[in-house]
Amino acid sequence: MDKILVANRGEIATRVFRACVELNIQTVAIYAKEDEYSVHRFKADEAYLVGEGKKPIDAYLDIEDIIRIAKLSGAQAIHPGYGFLSENLEFVTRCQEEGITFIGPKPHHLDIFGDKIKAKQAAVAAGIQAIPGSDGLVTDVDEVISFADEHGYPIMIKAALGGGGRGMRVAYDKKQAQEGFERAKSEAKAAFGSDEIYVEKYIANPKHIEVQILGDSHGNVLHLFERDCSVQRRHQKVVEVAPCVSLDEELREKICTAAVHLMQHVGYVNAGTVEFLVEITSFILLK
């Protein structure tokens, strides 16, 4: 592999380009019209306009045009960065169909962990407790209200796909649930190309603990311990602290073991992160 296209922009793309330079790999950037003078465009060896005539976010979600540019430039692989198409199963499938390597999880694992509902189902099958949530997608606000009536407020309305704090709304009453449902759907559609939504019980002020995982094709899975990602703004992590100073050794061992067990259960291959919400001495899977 000697040429990689990065299907992202800004600092995310620039970091990948920097790593490619160190590995003596040629790089290809894509940019929306509005990003014509963005720094990442000039950090790559080649740069191509993507999604001509489309809005900036829609341009970076244009699967067919990204595939076209990859083939035109001779890139053998595509690195999605994070956000945008990084968890989009259709994109991974199209890369496979065109003989382009997708730098990320296998389609099977992306199908599970790119969809938060399927990820929770996998966790439950592996014997790991998950946050109480809707039994699948919610298609209208009445289902959201019904869930809240059963489980009580506050609730979290969330995009099934994507991440990065987008497509998420906390509701403390019926009015906020109604408004949050519409806003979460529209934000998810704009950011990830899908407006699929689910709902779960909102856990107030837990510790947000992530465990870094590495898995290989021989069935080996190991963890690189945990980090505390509790300091957030608008559901976006601001500071990460490792190790988490508030965990005792027993709870740390249980959390890291649970993360490894989940990834072994699904046969995960690649680098990944398992996220937990921790309250004093107990923990539940976040995603």
C-alpha cells in the first residue's frame, strides 16, 4: 500500500497525513467547495473537490464521489478518520465492492458497533449490563413519550449511528422530549446521513470510562487499560485522564475484563474503544 485517501477534513485529516509521511505513504485529500483553502487540502500530496454543488457536510458524505476520487487518484485504501462515514456500513461495503481497502473494522463488526442498538444487544448477549433503552428504533415521538412514561425522566434521545456528541438530546419532561426528538433526528440526518433514533434512560453525572482494545485475526484480544473521559462539553470529551484515579483496582479489573470479553465474544479485529458509565461500584455499557 503506497497511497491512501483520507475521507475527512481539518485536523483529523491532517493527523492521518502526518502519520503517512512518517511511513512514506502518499496521501490524497478531499475537500468541499467551502474548504477550498482549508489547511488539510495543502497537507496532502493530492487534493480533489468532492460533492460538487452540495452543502459542506453532504459533500463529505457523498460515498460515490469519494469512491470515484479514490479510483481516479489510484489510492488503494481509504482512511475515514472519525465522524462522517467512519461508521457507515454502506461505505465500507462499497469500498469492498470496488477493491479498495477500508482502514477500520470489518463490515461485520461495523454492522454491530456502528449501530448503538446492535452494540447493546451484543453486550447483553455477552453478559454485560447495558443502559435501559428502547427495544430498537423509535419512529415517532409517541414511542419516546411511552418509554419515558414507563422508565421515568430524564431520558436521552440519541442517533443510532455516528457519534461525537451529535444527534443527542436530554429530556426532563414531555415538552423537551417532543422538541428533542425532532432536533436529534434532523441533526443526525445532517451529520451522519441517517435520522434513525432510539431512546434510553439518562444517567446523570456518572464517570465516563473508556477502555482501549486491540484484537487480531488469531482471536487474541487485549486491553490497554482505561481512561477517564468524564470532563465533557456538549457531550464532547474535553480532557481524558489515564489512569482513572477514582477507580479501585478491583473495579478497574472488572471493567477492563468486561471490555475484553465483549470483543472476544464478537471476534473483533482492529483497534477499538469500549465505553462504560460508572457509578461508585457498578458499571454499564455505554457503547
